[in-house]
Amino acid sequence: MKLEDITKELSKLFDAMEDAGGIVVWHDPDAEFTEVAAELELPGIEVMREEENDLFRLKCALNEELAGRRILLYRPRPRRLDGDWLADVEVRAQQFSADYVSIQLRELGAPDTREMRDALRARKAFLAKKTSLGKLCRLRKRYDTPQQLDLSIMALALGAAAATPVAVTQRFLETMQNEGAEAPLEKLQKAGVRDSFLEALAAWTGFSATDPALATAHVLLSALSRAELADALKGLETRMSRAHAPFCHEVFEAWASSGDIDALREATEQVEAKTRLAELLSSADATSIEKLSFADVFPCVDAVILRRLLDMVSAPDRADEVIRIANRRRGLAWYGSFACYYQGVIAAARMRLFYRDHTEGMGALPAERVWDAYATEWNAFDRWYRDLHMALAGAIVDGSYDLDEAMRTACDSIERLYKGWFLPEVNGRWSNAAADELASQGYVSGIPRQLDFYMNKVDSLAQSKKRAWVVISDALRYEVATELAERLERDTKGSCELTSMQATLPSITKCGMAALLPHGSFTLERSRQGEGSSLKVLVDGAETPSCATRQQVIRQNHPAGVAVQYETLIGEMGRAERLELVGDADVVYVYHNSIDALGDKQGTERKVFQGCRDAVEELVAAVRTIVKDFRASDVLITADHGFLYTEEPLGEAEHVGIDEVTGEVIEYGRRYVVATEGASSEFLMPARLLGGRGVGGLFPRECVRIRKGGSGENYVHGGISLEEMCVPVLHFRNHRKGSASYEETEAASIRAVLESNTVTNTLFNLDFLQTDPVGGKVVPTEYDVYVADAALEPVSDVACIVANMTSPSAQERTVRARFCLRTGFSPSSSASYPLLAKNTQTGEVTELANLRMQIAFAPTDDFGW
């Protein structure tokens, strides 16, 4: 070290002293800087040099009054306090050395001990790089032991996120998986810490095999052993360490959140295959599903759980348990990979619960009461059925662990429940209650009619607002509209009011679309076409089969009115074109078709539920565009009709032949017959057709179909079932921020449900209640929940609680999470520890409870390395 560098270092050391005066002792064990010390020029600093047999003089000099004096004491010897006459001076003085190791020690904030000097010399090759020392300093402020130094070097060599045992181990395993077993060892060897790492790995994880390639299986199996599955893991005891399970599970969690989830998935599946883990866990006697529900680490755990849940949904008395277990899996590492299966099994369980709660039937109710029950509660069964089959579609594409076959078996069971009980039960009640009024007047009194939609909704909106927006989505079933309302409430600044009206019979497009238009007259009559005939629907004397003809009808009442297809307005036009098209129109009808476009075609009718999902997305986009481009405050969304859908075609006994109609048939479909007045059928229910001239309607009861070639074995409409006739009317109101009606979205909150606030084991379970169902302005929220210390740092692992449940049942909204105290944390029985929930989106932290710790043995990370 050069004289000028030593001068700068010493000046810096004296300048950093808090007091005006002070002593710095310069140790030079090999007396290699004797001449340099003689040449030092330090203004304002006295330089004292220790000479042979000169300690008494120095001691006397240093015992004088030293206040305000700055003294550099040069000693050509190593620092050793035992037997040193100047030990008292050494203790109160700052230390300085000019050799390279000493400089490194100072940079690292490390003590100048023989142990640390030896450690630095042993890592000389790594430290030779100019950037290495700076990187070490950034990783840690102080290095008190050689182990701390080695840990940081390991982290740098492997590219770990932090210089911690968990981060280093996780990165080692990840590198092995991505680059091969030797790759991380070569990096550690190059840094000079290979042997040190292997020693540390054994201490941290209990891994003692000579082949480091086996470390991944050891760590992952040890992490799994935390879940108390000893009986299920018999035969694997030598390949894991239960004593190190908490640490290994922290490594797994670090890997799962590292962003390289694909490498982890590959590693877990390799271990599963080598250990036949899925077979071990699948044994019915090995472990209960309750115990298994807390386990994670391996994807096959989810597969085993799901297979059992899919078996359990066939039993109504276990449906509650199915939902509870499935909800418990939310937020665990592999839930996203199996989300469609869990969503499907929850939907199936809810259908079973509905059946259990209505096994005695739904009672003989008046038609209006049946309608209200469907609109407020029963339609959820149709939505669960849709969710189940959307889940099955996802399962077929995914195909993991052959679960698609188990899902298909469960769907077959639910199919029988849907076709054999729900549809006949609900629509049997409705047709019986509504039969007389439908036959005599074509509608049920007390329920709004589609034919009055323009007068009751559109005209009043056009008069009170600048513009009335009407979006008509072909075949938007009522239960799909409930999902749309939830999405709009959650994703926009507006609010939704969802009501219903009864479709115009027959519930087909040409009737429904015409009924929604402004009109003075509405007529259904026979149209002759050569030797055949069909039903003609007239609005003020004109047919309206197209967007252009509907616009002509609108302009008879609103001269600037516009009718436009969704694809044109939203898909093809830019903002300027949209503004030009709409101009000064006070009424705009937008026609959307995602559901019926698929359902009415034989090749795509089985994709109709995907069409429902697409419709929700597209209608949300339409509302956003209308509000943004036109500053609209109100948008009406409705449909021409609903639909009936069963995944499997009905049996032959559930069909009626058209030849069983007495009278002349004008037109018919799978769910309706239009015939001349007076026509009848023993098996079909008569209904008057509103505006009918010489024509009447005949309709199958429940979900029965009329035999006919072509599409419609699965997807049908035109009939009188609630699924077909209950048409949604969704009134969206946009609220500007600051207005009296504006309502902010609110995160779904959680609270801890504690029997006791005392924790007595390092592994413990806690229950959490989602306080309110998701819906309206209450939006799904994800929380990281953990126990913290006084500094609010986690002392337990972090549980992910996903508050996204819509069930009104508090029991269904209660989930249980498992926690494990982190290695290295030693709880105090006299302290309290906050249980915190961190909103992962906003970062806001809420205290849920205060916990006490009464634990005999706490985890430790002092493994002797």
C-alpha cells in the first residue's frame, strides 16, 4: 500500500471520529511499513512509534491528558491484548492496518482476527476480482464469522437472490435442474467454496449423500414431510429428514415464488416418478384427506386430492367437506395448475348441496313466485352446471394425471342430476303454475313482458337522458347476465340493477328481436312460401330480420336513431368513426351475437358455454367503450331469448314427434310448434301467441325436445322453460368519481377465527373468515398472512389467503391455513406476536390478532456449520 493511500485512509479514519480527539493504533505485524510510517505527514495528528524496550515511555505518554489530541500509534507487532502494557489503550483506540487483508477486513466490517484473516486468504482467488469486494459489501454490512463470508460468496457464485441459507439452497437446486448437476458445483468450486457449501447443505437440510444430484429429491421430500404424512411416506424415510422439514419447506416456497416455476414443476415430477409418490399418497389407508389437504410441494398431491374430491361429489352428505377442502387449496403452489379441476369440483358440490336442501321438492307455488325463485336463487344451478362443463373443457385440454377421466365421471353423475331432477323439477313447477295464463293470454300476469321493454325502459331513458343505449345480446341467458353484472360492478365505476322479463313466445330470435323494438303494432302471422309456410313476425307491418330493417323501425320513432352490429361498432371502428356514426342519435341499439352464433350451429353447439364466457368479456368491453367514447351514464343490456343446454342429448323417451300434433303445422323447432288456431297435442302444452293472427303455439313441458333433424340436440330455445323465457334486463349506471352515487370498490376482507390466541407448537393451523361474499363492489382480494415479530418481519411462513368466494354461507367462506415458525426464530413466552394480513395488490397491512407463544422446542438454524 502506497504512502499516499495510507495517508488518505488514516485521514478518513480520524475524520470519522465523533470526538475532537482520539487514538488510532496501526498494527504492522511484519514491520513492513516502518519506513512509510517514518515519512507520514498528518497535519494536526501526533505520530508515536513503538520502539524496542520503549513501552514504559509510551504508557506514560499515553496516560497524560489527551483531551482534544489526535494520536497515531504505530506498533510493528500483531494485536494481542494478553500481557500487553498498552492493552487499555488498545481497547479504547481505533484499529488500522495497511496490508491488503486488513483493508479487506475493514471494507467488510469484519474483526481483525486470525480466523477471519485465514478465511480471506483462503478466498484470495475470488477476492482478486475488483468487483467482488463491493458485491460482498452490498450483500451484508458486517462479516463476523468465516461462515458469513462463505455464505455471501456462495450467493454471488450461484446468483442467489440473497445471502441466506434458504436463497442459496434454492438457487443451487434450481441451477442443477436447469443446467445439470455439475453446473452449480463448478461455480462454487471456482469461487473456492464448494466444500464449504456441501458441508453447509448437510447442516441446513440433513442431506448427507455423496451424490449432490440427489439433493433435490431430499429437500422436496423433507419439505413434504412437514405435513404429518409419516404413514403415507413409509419406505422413503432414508431419502428425507423430518428434523429439517421446516427449512426445506422454506426452500420450496422460495423456489415456488422465484419466477422459475417450470423448473420446479419439472423437478417435482421427476421425484414423483422415481418414488411412485402418487401411488403412496393414493392409498386410502395411508392418510386422511383432511391431513393431505394441508400438504403441497408436489403437484401429485393436488391430483390425489382432486381424485378423492371428484369421487366424493356423488354423495350429497359430503358436499360441504368437498367445498371446504377445495377452498383450502387456494393460494398453494400448484392451485393455478389445477384451477379448472377445483372450480369444477366446487360447482358440482354446490349442485349437490342444492339438491340436498331441496330434496322434498320446491313446493307448489304460484307462477310469479316460481319466477322470482328462479331469478333470485334457482338460476345459480344453471350457472354451476355451466361452470362444471367449462371446467371439464379445461380438464380435457390439460389432461394432467389423467384427471380428465375422473372429471368426466363426476360430470356424468351431475348430468343425471341436472337432466333427471333439476330441469324437470323447476320447469315442471313453472309449466304447471303458468299453464292456464299462458294458454289464455300468452304471458303470466305480474311479470314484466318483453313486448313492453321499449315503452317501459328505452323510451323513458331517451326522454330523461341525452341518449338511450341498448345492447341486445342474442341468447344471453339470465344466469350469464348475473355473471356479467358481477363483472361490471367489479371492473367499472358503475353499478348494475338486474331484473327480468318474460320472452315473447315462441322464444326465438325473430320474435324476441322484434318485440324489443319501438312499435305500435306487433303481429305474428302465417307466411306461405310455395307449398310450405313459416311464421312471419311484423312490427308496424314490417319484418325486421336485419340490422338495417330494425334501424328503419327505430327511426319511425327516433329519426336519428341508430342500429349497429357489435362487431362493427366495437371491433371495426375507431373512436372518430363511432362518434360520426352515432352523431345526434337519441337511441342506439347495438346487436351482439356470441352465444347463439355457436349454439345454433350443429358443429359448434357444444361450444355454447365458451360462447357465454366470450359474451361476458365482449359485453364488458362494449360498456367500457360506450362510457369512454360517449360519456354515457346509462346502458341497457338485454336479450331476445335464453336457451336450454344439456351436455348429453336427451333419451328417445324425452322426445315428442311432430306427427302427434292435430292441426296444420306452420313452423316448428326443437322447443316449439306454431300451428293454425285450434291445433292440439296430447303431449304439448298450448299457449296463446301475442299478436297472433290465426296462429297458436304448442310447447314441450320441462326440457323435452321435438324430434327434428339438424342441430339442437344439446342447445335449444323457443320454448317455455325458465331458462328460455327468463330474459335479463341489466341497467348499468356509470358513476363519475365525486358524484353522490359513486361507490368505490372494496377489497374483500378477512378476519382470524381463533379458539385461543396461544400457539403451543411450531406447526399450527388457523381459521380465516372472508367477512362478506364477493359481489357488487366487494372485489376478490389476495392476502399474504403471517406471524411477525416486533419489527413486523415474518417469523412464520407466509400463507396465501384468496378472498374470492361468492357464497352467502359463512361456513363456505371460512378457510383453514397451516403455519410453521421459521428456522432461527426463538419465541419469547412473555412477548406477543402480531398476525398480519398483507394485501398483495396494495401492500396495505392489517393486524388480525395478537398471538402468544408457549413452545417448548423452537426451530433453529444453528446446525453447527
